[in-house]
Amino acid sequence: MPVDYSRLRSLTARQIESVLLRDGFERTRQVGSHRRFEDIINRRRVTLSRFGGDTFPLPTLRSIIENQAKWDASDLVRLGRLRRP
């Protein structure tokens, strides 16, 4: 199921970090404002640039969700970030 990014444009770094931790990721390291989260079981790795309440540009958000965390719309519904259509 494809992700409707128009409903996710207001996600902040803090909110994404919360969802990552809920999905089994652990914070493994930090260099400056960049935090790395890893899910060892499913071999996924996400790097967040932490700017507090700032939202991400669409290409960055898409990279975090699709390429790094490997989430689809059903995962985001399960994690409470999207409602079922």
C-alpha cells in the first residue's frame, strides 16, 4: 500500500524518533545533530538529523520512511501515524 505523504508532511524529528523506538529501533549512536537508530532483527538503519520541532522536506521524509525504515502505509497505520482510508 503506497504512503500518502500529504498526510505526513507535518512529522517532526521528535515524532519520527518516537515511532522508530515504538517499532523496535534502538538509538545506537550520535554524532553532532545526527542520531542513528538500528533494528538489528530486521537489519534496518535510520539516520535522523535532529532539529527539534522542524519538519522534513518531502524527499528527506520519503527517504526516511521508504528507504531507511522500510515502512509502507500499513506500518504507519499500525504505528499510529496514519488513519485507515
